Amino acid sequence: MHGGCRALIDFMETFIGPLYNAIIIMGEFSVLIGGQAGDGIKQAGNAIARAFNRLGYWIFVYEDYPSLIRGGHNFAIVRASSKRIASHRERVDVLVALNQEAVDRHSWRLGNGSMTIFDSGLVKAEGLGIPMGEMVRRRGLPSILRNTIALGALAAVLGIGLDVVEDVVRATMGKRVEENLEVAREGYGIASGSPRGAQGPKAERVPGGPRPLLTGNEALALGLARGGMRIYAAYPMTPTSALLHYIAAHEDELGAIAIHPESEIAVIGIAQGAAYAGIRSAVGTSGGGFSLMVEHLSLAGQAEIPTVIVLGQRLDPATGAPTYTKQGNLFFAMFAGHGEFPRAVLAPGDADEAFHLAAEAMNLAWRFQIPVIILSDKHLSESTFSSSFEASRAGEEPPKLWDGTGDYKRYAQTEDGVSPLAFPGGGAVVKANSYEHDEFGITTEDADLIAKAQEKRLRKAEALEEHLSGKETLRVHGDPDSRIALVVWGSTKGVAVEVAERIGASVIQPLYLLPLPKRELEKRLEGAERVIGIEGNSTGQFCRWLRYHGLRVDEVLLKYDGRPFASDELEGKLRGILG
Amino acid sequence: MNTSDLKTYAKNTWCPGCGNFAIELAARQAFAELAEEGRLKVENLVILSGIGCHAKMSDYLRVNSFYSLHGRVVAPATGVKLANPELTVVGFAGDGDAYGEGLDHLIFAAKRNVGIAMIIHNNRVYGLTTGQFTPTSPRGFPGKSTPKGSPEDPMNPIELMLASGATFVARAFSGDLQHLKRVIRGAISHRGFSMVDVLQPCVTFLNTWEFYSKRVYDLQGEGHDAGNREEAMERAREWGYGGGAERIPIGIFYEVEKPTFEELVLRGRKPRELPMPDIGRVLNEHV
């Protein structure tokens, strides 16, 4: 580093340092690390999150990246709080810049006391410059190790012990562990040695934790497995590709097999073949892939094949902005498929809910022999959450099985419309049929049989509603007696809950969008003077769905630029509405 | 086992003289014979069909069946085999079904060598939709969608399957029941992916009965080496599904052993017996 530059930094550190601590919200830190694709931003974000996690903090990590492999601008915002959080904020306390673009794009996020840590060889900025590039070049190491230097420096600034950094490096680095440890220590040393580093805000250990850090996709994988999934089939598509990767990498622990066939059509066809043969299966995709699956969705309805689909929404129509988020497929999930048949659409809002609802989706699909869609989106699937679920609370519930007496009728008429299941190889002749069929599964065009078969399937919808009436289908957060009710679904939950607590509102969050927990919603919305729907789409689909059911929504707050609401952003908008 | 035990109460609605009758009977006889010989448990047999005239096999045969979607037979068939490799999985599909709408699945099944037998009822015309050209119709075929004649040359599914890595590729003719039954037996008994292109007349929309009867000859009767891929390819090119050929080979073009998809994916694991997930162990990685 040049001496002049060093002097300038020292001056800045001395000058700004005292202000710094005053700005930081007590017990809460927000760190943004940015660079170009290939700089290991995601990995660094994960390592920073783990460091805070080891100190007991609740974590939320937002990932933002364009659809490319090298170049472009990637960043992760790691937020750590002594209180439970599930959203990011626009303001950050520390900006870690691995290139100039990170400073240019994000300096607006910095407050008076915020700090920038940067690679002084590449970046012109105020704050703590560290010659990261030079440090890796000197050792002949790849440039990606700059992110470990940044981790070390950040930890020193925040007063996190070197032992924590070393522990995190060992846990997260698959390769070059020793080299990573060495550069992390050096980054740590430089930062602790600088007066600026010593004056930074200190992340004290807080009670509780550490907690497992899970992305929505990872939580979905665990929930599906816990719900009995044995085969997972998917064709890669953001934002659920990582679900496929995770299951493929953890087949033994999850007791599941991951396969990657030639198309989403093959994916769902294979999953349904497996289900017909008695093996619980699931598929994952995004809107484009789901479009290809729709004919088989209808088949699931008609042939009554348990079919679990994870639909990770992203910004569309068509290819849209593939790595950005949107909640635009609600109506698509609810109404896709030719014909009238029962289904369930579930919308988890964080990792814990993703786990439980994924297990529940498996059980519902098999209990009622219907398609069940789990609506995720990029923001839920790829963000990281502190999780606190009890895995033992979710398990595989046995479906209604044939008792082995008499001739087996795959589509036997029953009171609740659910016919007992039997599988090939078990002695019964099992006939699944996409045509309208009689009770044995033989094709029919008889008017009376057609009507009876349709009524039988529709009875399952009633049975499903009745079954769900005994379950938690809706959650209320914030102040339940507030005059202001925020209605949200899916990934918008986290941000709404946080803001509701600050502005004194309640949050009404249905976990089931279809069937809609109408009575519960009526009860909850009755007392509210102002009902504000918040959605990550441009037409307010869920609010329309509520109105379709005769439920009141007074205002609709929408965001459809591919970026999820940040908590300070949403708070500002709500305060604007509320006056 | 009596072959009539394998029939359901469904009323048969194929046109009198349809080639499907012979395919259905040959399949039923093949199943019954293999069951008699202890080489097949009927309760472990699963048939699948697409949509089209052929697909009524699912209604007519009293065995486990999955009457699927047009073009998609191969996908659920793959799922059934993967879920329970002890099952014998036989897919029936039409030429529009397997070579048109769902061609990609057929190619990938061959590429993967998944342990299913695909029997293609190839009448070279869409019957159930009343007479349009299919991927194997001859050029100039005057179907309802191409009244001035099909502008496309037919595809050669035998050549295509050989190129795709299929480990059992055969052709049969619905007019030679005994031969057809032998080939279907061979396809079912083959370990891995097998495909049989069954030439059949559509008596209503494209009656090829006489055309085939005059031209077919049995490869196995002429010393064809089914273990030789080059020779198989040469024989496959002897007739390109057009109108002008002198001779049309039927029988087994190619047969070779390779590890199957389900063996490679499952590595001895049985999906039904996979252990319950150890979530606690997984969560430890995430702290």
C-alpha cells in the first residue's frame, strides 16, 4: 500500500471512528459484501453469516446476482440481530467491496458511521483498505481467496475472535483450508492493527444460538425428505436448482434419490410413475418449467396420482430476469391445468415454514391423492435464515391403503372421495387412467359414470378443507389487536413481521392459499380498520383472490422490480400510506 | 396360464382387421408364456400406454396399467422402473406418440438404457384423430392435414434408436403373429431398454397390409449378426419407411448388454427401503 493512501485512511478512521458506534442499531449488524461473479460472494456471505451465528445472532442473508457466471455484480447482505429477523435492510453498517463497482453501487446504503472495507489494489474508497489482491498474488493463490481476507478483516473490525474466523473457515472451505486460514489471519491482523479497525462496532456474544442456517431450498429439501420423499426429479432452473443440488449431495442423509431427466415434462412424468408404483416423489422447478408440467398436473387430478411440486417463482413472464424474485405465479399455481380437480397450494414464508409445509405437502398429496404445489420464490428459496424447527414434529403419515379383500378398485367410490391405494407388485391389479374411468380404472364415456367420477374427485376437495380446518392454516404476527392489518403470503412474511412490530400493526399470513382459510381470514380481518395487502407482484393477485372470496382489502402495496422489500424500505412506504 | 385370463371386461372398439388385435394377442401370449415359464410374475407386470388407438391396451389387458398422456409413456415407465426395479415394465405407444409428440423421451430412454420395453404400434398414420400424417408416413401421404401430400420424408426409427444407444432394437409385423410374439418376448426379457417398431396396417386410414406382406423378411432367417452395430445400421437403412423398397427386414437388428439406468442410479438401494432421513445430522453442517 502506498504511504499517502495509508495516511489518508488513518485520517479518515480517526475522524469518523467516534461517530460510528452511535449509528449502529444496538444488537444488530448489516454487512454487504459485493464483487463480481466469480469472486465467491455467496461463499463469503455464508462465512460471515456463520461467524455471527456462532456468537448467537439470528441471521438473514439476501443474495443478489445477475444471470451469468463471470463478471457482472454480485452481492450478499448479511444481517445479524439479537432478535429474530427474516429480512434485510437497505442501510448497511459495513460494506465489503471486492471491486470498485461494489462501492459505486452501494455507497448510498452507508450512514455516517458506516465502514467500508475494500481491496486497496482495486478500489478507491474511504475506510479500511487492505491489499487483498497483492496478498493472494504474493502467495500464488487464486483471486477468490480475497473473500477470506475480507472475512478476516471484517471479523477484526467487529471484534469477533480469530478463533471464530478459523472455525468458520474450516467449516466452509472445501479446498485450500490451510491457505484460507493463513490469509484470513493476515487480513485479521492488518485490520486489528489499524486504528480504524480497533474503533469499529463490536459484535458481542448474545444469548442463544448457534442455530442451523438454512436457505429456503435447503429447508424444503429436509421437509420433503421428512415427509417421505424417496425420489426427487428436477431439471435445473433458478431458483430451485439448488434444491436439486442439495438433495443430490445429501442422498444418504436424506434417504432420497435425486435425478435430472431431459425436461420438466419427463421430470413430472417420472415422478408420477414412481408415485403410481408406491414411492413418494417430488419435483421442483420455476414458472417456465411448471408450464411444461401442466399437462401432467391435470393428469395428477384425473388419475389421482400424488404429485408434489415445488414452484420457485422468479421474475417473469417468459425468461424475465431469471435470478430475481417475484410472487407472480399465484394464479398460475392455483388455476393451471385443464379441467376441474382438487389441489392444494401452500406458501411458506421462511425456512421453518418451508420445512414443515414441505413435509405437510407430501402427506396431503398422499392422503388425498392430489397435486400439491409449494409456492416458493427466489427470495425464499435462495435467502438464508436462522432456523429453529423441531424436525421430529414432521413425519410421514400413512395414506389410506387397500385392505386386500375382494377385487381391487383403484377408483373405488368412498364417502370422502379418497380410494384406498394399492401398488403394482402387491397382488392387486392397479389401473391408473388419464381418461375418465370407472371404479376399476377402465375407460368410460358413460354419462352417469362420468358425473359420479367427477363428484368423487370433488368430494376430496371437501375432505381436504375439513382436514385442514384442524391445522394451522394461517398465522398472525405483530399486534393481533391492531387496527392495521398487513396481509402477506410467502416470502413477504419476514419483512412484514418486522415492520409490523415497529409500526404497531398485525400481520395476517395464510400458509394455505388454496384452499383458502376463509373463515379464519374473515375472523382476523373483521376487527381491522385498515387492511393493507403487500405482495411482490404487479397486479395484487392474492388481494384479488381475497376479494373474490368477499374479503376486504383496502390498500395494496406492490413491488415488482425483481427485488424483495427491504425492512426500512417497506417501513417508509407504509408510514407514507398511513400518514 | 390361459391368455384369456389377461383380458378385462372392456369392450373392444378397434376396427375389424386392425393390426392392434395381433399386437394385443401377441403381447398377451408373450406375457402368458413367460409367466408359465416362471420368467415373469404377472402381478409384477406394469404396462403403460399413451393416447391413440394403441393405448386401449391399458383397458383391454387385465394387468397393472398406467394409461398416460399422448407422447409421455416413457417418462412414467421410467419412474415405475426406478421406484421398483423388480417390476417388469412394458410401454405401448403409437408412432405419433413415440416418434412425434414424445420423441425426446424415447431417445433419452435409449441413451439411459432404462429397463423398460417399448412396443411401438407403427401404423404410420394418426388413426384416432381420423387420418393425419405421422413422423413415419411416406412423403406424399395425403392425410387430412396434408391433402396435397405430406411434404416431409419419413424418419427411420430403427436408425434413430441405434444412434441413440438402444441396447435392443427390433421390428416386427402385425401380420406375422408368431414372429411378433417372439420379438416381444425378446424385448421383455432383455435387460435394459428395448424397442420394437411394429408395422401394422390401419385398415381405415392407411392399409399397408399387402405392401408389408409382400416385402417383409426375417433378419434372423438370413444370418444377421445382431451383436454387430454396423451391420444393424446397414440393415436398418435397407428400408427408409418410404414406398419404394423391395424388401423390409423384420426381427432383431441389434441386441447388446450394458448396465441399466436403474442399476447405476440405485446402486443396490431399493427406494422403498431407503432409511428415514437423519435431519439432525444434516443440520450439524449448517451451524
